Amino acid sequence: MNKTLALLAATGAALSLNAQAATKWDLPSAYPASNLHTQNLEQFVSDVDKLSEGDFKITLHSNASLYKAPEIKRAVQGNQAQAGEILLTNFANEDPIYALDGLPFLATGYDAAWKLYQAQKAVLEKKLASQGMTLLYTVAWPPQGIFANKDIQSVADLKGLKWRAYSPVTARIAELVGAQPVTIQQSELAQAMATGVVEAFMTSGSTGWDTKTYEYIKKFYDTQAWLPKNAVIVNKKAFDQLSDSNKKALLDAGAAAEKRGWELSREKTQWYLDNLAKNGMDIIKPSDALMQGMDKVGETMLSEWLERAGADGKQVIDAYRADK
């Protein structure tokens, strides 16, 4: 073998070793490509690749293609996936801290939701750490309202409706208003509406748009009840095994994703409502009676939450309400 060929072979071997040495992670998510969270995640994984100079590559598996929404946290905990995006309220039965930002009318706008996040963050990080995970960032969903075909003037009008519950929190709301909770994740929602499995539910304009709810349901009551958060979590052992430069790439990309995601969610809120309206949906300001009834639901759920959450919960709520 001449020197040129030997040099080419050595270079090729070095490149091959470098390619093999690149760290590769999987990141499952439950939402489609059109969703604001998925769009944010796509930029996040691109940023990690760029900041690590190609040494750290994360593959995004959107639309529940790798794991369904309720399965993602366990997959990250067990390191089957090194990172994942979860809806915190999906895990309300595990610990009260996961339920907090799903409580109706506790935090109803973006500024309030951000303040609530800051108040709960230390407790949330502590809980995730006890389960072998690290919180990377969160992004709020747009405010939640009620989708229904029925004219709803008070909570009494919700009684008996087949109500989509995507978390323990939304199931509890159904119980308190006398609706019939049916567990349906977002990826299954369009079929559930088409077949009459669900008649009403509370979710964001974002989910209404992604699932083409306007094809089945014609009214959206803009209650702005709460802003649940998605969290991107990572397996702590997988994180600890990263090089210092890749840790920095991940953390810097996560910080940028959190800032960008909250801004994107806020910006797109009205866009979703406008486009639902363009597709034939009535965007309705809820009646005083409906809002008063939902406020009572929120008060009941906060009281129940504080009872479950104990001293940590009281500390979080006190911090949130300080200087309010």
C-alpha cells in the first residue's frame, strides 16, 4: 500500500471512529409535527447537534411513534429513552407536584403560569431526582377551554356528557361537574370524536387545531382555566455519562428552548383561536354562571391538592401567592 492510500485509509478509520463516538439519544414525544411543542423540540435537537459540533445527536420521535404519552416518563426513568417530553398532569396520581399546574383557575395567564412554575420548580426537580431524572425545561400549553356542541351556560349543562379525560386532573373535573370521564390521549382524539366516544372536553386551542376538532365540535368556551406544562426530562445516569462539553450543549439548548417555547405558546394562542373560527367554530366568552361554577370546581381541587401535598404544597402555594 503506498503512502497516499495508507493516509486515506487512516483518515477514513479516524472519521469512522469519530462517527461511532458521537453520543446518540432518543427523545419520544406524544404530539404531531404541527404542534408548537414538537416544533420547539425540533429546534432543540438541532441546537444540541450544532452546539456539540455534531458530537451529540438526539433523535426526536414525535406523535407517540415510540411511546404513548403515559409511557414516556417510565421509559426515561428506566433509560429505555434517554430523554422525553411529558405532560406533567398525566402523572398526578404519582405525586401532587405533577398535578399542580392543572388545577383550574389557580394560574390563568402566562405571567401567572410562569410564576407558578418558579414556585414549584425546586419541589418538582427534587421529585424527579428521587426517581432518577433531571428536569431540563418546561413549556406551557395555551389556556384551556371547553369544546362542546351543546349550549353550556352553567356547569349543570355538563352533567352526563361523555368527557375526554387526558389526565387524573381532567378526570376529577369531570367527576365534580357530573360528566362521564373517558380516558383518551391526543393521538386517539380525532377517532374518539368521529365515533361519538367523547362529546366534550377541556383542552387548549392548540390541541383543538392539531386534532381538527372543528370537524366534529362547533363551540369553544374560552374559559382560560389553566395552562398545563410539558416538561422535557432526562435520565440522570445518561446525563452524568455525557462529556462536559455535551452537558453544556444540552443545558444551553434546553435554556433556549424554554425561553423560545413559552414565547411561542403565548404568540400562537390567538392564532389557534382565529383559525378555529375560520374553520367554522364559534369562540364563545363563557357566561358568569359557568365561570362561577368552574371557580368552585377549582377551589375544591386546590383544597384537595393542599391536603395531599402537605407542607411542601403549602410552601409552593405561599411562594406563588407572595406579592400577588
